[in-house]
Amino acid sequence: MRCLLTLFSWIFFCCEMLLLTLPNAVFPQTLPVIPPETVGMSATQLSHLDQILLNATGQKVPGAVILVGRHGKIVVRKAYGNAQIYPSIESLEITDIFDLASITKPMATATAIMLLIEEGQLRLQDLVKQFIPEFSEFTDDSGKVHEPARIYHLLTHTSGLPAYTNAQKLEKTYGKPCPDSIIQHIARLKKIAPPGEKFKYSCLGFITLGEIVKRISGLPLNQFVEARVFKPLGMDQTLFNPPAELVERIVPTERIDDQLLRGTVHDPLARLMGGVSGNAGLFSTANDIAIFCQMLLNQGIFNNVRILHPLTVKRMTSIYEPVASAGRGLGWDIYTDYSSNKGDLFPKGGFGHTGYTGTSVWIDPTTDVFVILLTNRVHPHDDGSVIQLRSYVANVVAASIIEP
């Protein structure tokens, strides 16, 4: 089956390249693959990626997909190693689908929130409890109740929510799935700091944001972003809860209770949310993510389809001033301890995000470059590491830029 999929992918690629050469083609254009030198990048320097990723596969991760783009073109698109090593070995293909984990936060949840803001249905200053009345405030040791959290606090991980909560205990108490119970549990959790005073990366804040999208729009997060973002962009391999017919193309993650997660989200709370959660649950391919990255570099538009407006993109991808010490944009990481995917050489002004399963994206408007690295570091056991690997990859790519 994988051989057939590889053959079909190769045929599709050839047909795509042929169509792009036809005059006045009416077909939507995707990102073409070109030699690095044509966009001012060194192929010799980029060749270091091969050794880095070959060394990593089999040691730190079973497999990896790398995709690098500049000036609206793809200069590197390769797969290394295996999609799985348990219970059998399957080679990794460039078109395979990954569990993106926390990249769900900016690609789906934050984008949905910003669309609602553009439409005048929401403000960054709006109180969270305006939409989820049960959302409690921080109470200090003296009994003083502090100011309530606002939408921008959730987006920047400064709401006072803890990082996570006990999924096993929630499952034991409420069964599974139990999305409504999770929302209520998060809302009533004791907050660890007043809003705006402490950066604490929190999945719980983005689960809350996903619920706010649902309550305002009337659509679950997955339906909202499919209709408003992914389908208009032609990202037809980007979705929550992938159907059974896609399972063979999905890169498996962890073996849990003797069951391999393949097409089921890895994050425990997202599983309890039924697979549709603001913190995790999105599956996608490197090719689809490249389209999303290019849309952002194009100030919100791709192939004449506008998703976001320029000032919205700028606001999302810049440090948000009221909580500047957090080093975050609105959904995006700018400069924090989580920014290993930025590396050491890319200039100030970029943004990105990582995912627990071993995924990452870095987008640099200054050089007009994006770097997508997808791995399955949690397969078959949650013991792989990609923190250094992300930086090594980013440094090689940044060093390859030799012309504007």
C-alpha cells in the first residue's frame, strides 16, 4: 500500500509541475520546488541537513520530514527514516500525516480567535468569564480576589492557569469523552498567579479558547477552522479526528496500554475532549503546513484567498506589549525557552511553535524563510528528544541564506 501511495504521490507531483508550466493555467498553484540557488540559498550548506537528520533517525527519532521554503518556493523537501518501528517497520514518506500536537494552538485555535476578532465578535480585552461564567479569579493567601483573566491572557499563557491537569483522574470521574466536564474543571481550577504576572505555558488556556470559539460561532473548533481556514487554502490533509481511510498514511505516536496511537491524538486531555481540542488534535502534512506558513508570510493571503488581514497577522506574530515579558505573540512563540526551533542565527522578528510529539515550525519574515520539521519522537515510547535537533536544523538553514 505504501508503495502505491508513493507512486501516486510521484505521479501527482509530476502532473502538478506540468500544470504549473502551462500558460493561463486555471488550477490553483501550490508551492513549487526549485533549486536553492534560485532564491539566494546555498545548496552546499543545506546539504548538511542530510547528515544531521540521518544521524538523528534511529537514535533520537524513528523518522523525520524536513521542508524549507523561501520567497514562495520550496528548496528542501525530504523524508528520512521510518514512520514506525513497532510492531513492524514502515518507511517514512514525505506525504505522511503527523499528529501536530501543540502546533494546533497557533494554526487552529489562535487563528480562529483572530478571525472572530476581525469580525467584531470578540476583543482581546474581553473577560474570559464573559463567555465562560464559571472561570474563576486568582485568590491570594490573604483572601484577596484579583482581576479576572482576559482573552489575551489565554493567548499569551499569562492567565494564571496551571500548565495541565490530571487526565486520568478526570477520566475516572467523568468517563470518556467528557468535554463539557473538562471545560468546567478548568474554569474552576485554582489559579497559580494573577493574570499578566507570570508566564506559564498552559494547554488549559487553549482548551478554554477552543470552547470560546464554539460558544461564539456555534461551530466546534474543527468545523470552524475547516470551513474558514483549511478548506479555502486547499489544505485537504489538515484535520482533526482523521477518518479510517487515512490511517495508513498517519505516522503513529506512542504505544499506550499495548495499543499504538495512530490517527488518535496523543495528548491525553485532547483525547478526553473527543479529539477536538484547542490545545492539540490537529493532524497535517509538511506540504499543507507549508501553505499555511506562506499564507502568513504573504500577510494573510495565499493563491488570492485571504484568510487573515495584514494587521491581524502582524499583531499575532509580534510580542504582545501588555505582557511583553512573556515573550509571546497571540498564539505564537517569539522568544522564550521553548524557542529551540529558532536556532541561533535567525534574526529578531521571527515566530514559530513546537509540538510535544516532535513537530516544529519557524517562520522568519525578515529573510522570507520558513522551516518545518516533523518527527515522531514519542514512538513507540515517549523517550526521544528533538530540542537540539530543532536548533541544528534552524542553524543550517539560516546559514544557507547568502542573498536577500
